[in-house]
Amino acid sequence: MPKIVSARVIVTSPGRNFVTLKIACDDGTTGVGDATLNGRELAVASYLADHVVPCLIGRDGHRIEDIWQYLYKGAYWRRGPVTMAAIAAVDLALWDIKGKVAGLPVYQLLGGASRDGCMVYGHANGTTIAETIEAALDYRRQGYKAIRLQCGVPGMASTYGVSKDRYFYEPADNDLPSENIWSTAKYLRVVPELFAAAREALGWDVHLLHDVHHRLTPIEAARLGKDLEPYRPFWIEDATPAEDQEAFRLIRQHTTTPLAVGEIFNSVWDCKALIENRLIDYIRATVLHAGGITHMRQIASLADLHQVRTGCHGATDLSPVTMAAALHLGLAIPNFGIQEYMRHTAETDAVFPHAYRFADGMLHPGDAPGLGVDIDEALAETFPYARAYLPVNRLEDGTMWSW
């Protein structure tokens, strides 16, 4: 049995901030887990270093489920993104260790592959519809079978989700929160025009997706879904603030456009009603913010019972450790749907060497034992932490609104 002898928290910023937990066992085996929480990274780092790590030393590293339950139930104050990200970091590191001890990639420990790879979608965006279509055509040339479309809103100085760079996007943009202005009416006019142009340029053999970023009321979201029905979107994501699970019933009553939600969820309780009442088609919780592979597998199992598929969040605010974990889980479960894929910078890839690979519109986690990701600690030390916040949004009259 591999006994845990140390666990260290590593904070680095190769283009953006990441928090990594590295666990070592007495047989020399090590494992890595992601603990990044965009805009609140040091809160998780402290939770781990001050409260979790002391409880790990001397424990059997193979007892993944028992340690998960111990950290979840033993804290008494359960759930929340900080707690669940910390638990996930431990969970991922232990799955990494178990795979290395077994000499197998994690997906084999989860029952083996259910498919040849995980279909991913890229992010096509631009300040105008024409720029977005140009980016989408580029993604199609690269072999992507699914593409997310986002464009600037006419009359708005900036639009969340639209990057200045074609491939790399970091929404945490300032050491104090920047404030953006939002107009729902202007937004609702431009998105159907974007999809009409995309179908004209791309045809019908590519999946098209769109992220609303929680910015609509339920009836506004229903209107958008109905307006987009002729263009057969793969999904609209985060159509309304996700905490209100019952709100999705109203959207569902008015449109057949598939609905995806969940990147801000951190437990099965956040999505239980949505899944059981079939109010969504895709659950987007991540293995990081939803407590690791151990808990995300439970969410996926509940979803499978109700014909809901996964579509895990995969932006660059998650390190390559989380991407690898999502791919191992996605390759194994029966109800995988799609995986978001935003490329990391060259600096991030150098700090986190990994085995996963892209081909034919899919990612595969690779067959290295464990998760197939490591951290170059010496290189990580050369990228010090830099405080960064996500922006906040106000309506044109100054009212605070969701993002």
C-alpha cells in the first residue's frame, strides 16, 4: 500500500494562475491534482495547505473513495467551489498515483474506453460576425467537428467571451475587477444573424454551439432558443443564472434547442433536479470544481439514467491536469457528449507536460500510466503568482447583472 508522506501546494502563473497539489508516497510514486479556482486561487491554496494537507500524511493512497468521503463529510461545512476544488485536487492526485502503481492510464481503471476519442469543440470568436465566421472556417480546416460561435455585440465596447486572440483567451483581465456594459436587446438581435451566417458558410456537417454566459432571464432565453431552432445548434450554454434550476422548466416549454449548463456547479445537488426532470441535455460540471473524478463520475451516472450527456467545461482557467482527467473520464463513461477545448499557451504546456493529443476533431488522453500529466516545478517557479479578477457586468443603466 502506498502511504502518503508529503503533499505540496504549487502556485504558478505561466500566462495565468494555476494551483497544483503534488502528493508523494513512501514508494516514490507521485501524483498531481489541479486546484485552480479562477479569481480566487489563493483561497484554495490556503484551504489545501492549512486544512487538508495535514490530514493526508500517513494515509493509504489507494483509498480514494474513503479519503474523498473523509474530506467532504469531515469538514462539516460542505460543498462550495473552494472546498470542492481542494477535494478535487487530492482526488485527481490519488487517481494519478493509482494509475502509476497499476501501470495503467486512468481510463482503464474506470472500465476502459467506450469510444475512440473525445469529440471537442473549439472557440471561434471575433468582434464582428464576419471575423467569427473566418475563425470558424479556420477551425473546420483543422479538423474540428464542433465549433462554438461568439461575436461582439454591436454598440457594446466589449463582449465577454470574445477574445482579442484567435486561439488563446483569458477572461481574468485585471488586478482589480474591470466593469463591462451589457445590453440584452442588442445581444438578442445579433446571435440569430451570427448563426444564419455560420450555416451559410459552414453548411450542416459541423456542430455549432453558443454560450450565453448566464445573461438572460428564462423567457429571454426561451426566445433565443426558439430563434435559433432553424439553425439546429448543438446547444446553447448557461442560458440563465444556473442557481435557479426551476427556471429551466420555462425555457424547456418554449424551445427544442438543446440546453447545457453547469460549469459553476460543484456537486450533484446543484444539478439533481435539472437532470431528474430532464430540463437540460448536457451537464457541464468539471472534474475540478465538482470534486474530482470520484464525484463527477457520480454526476455522470445520474445523468446517464436520464439520457443527459456530459459536456465538461474546458477553458484555460483549468490546468492541463484537469483536461487530462476530463478526457480519461469522458473516454470511459457511456454518456459522454462533448468536451470543451481551449488551447493553453506554450508556457503552460511547458510547465505541465502532458500525453493527451488532438486528431480528427477529438482529444485522446494517451496511454501513459496515471493521468499522463506532470508539473515542471523548476520552470513553474519562474512564473510568480499575479492577482487577476474576472470582469463584472452592468446593464446600460448601471444595474449589476450576471456574467
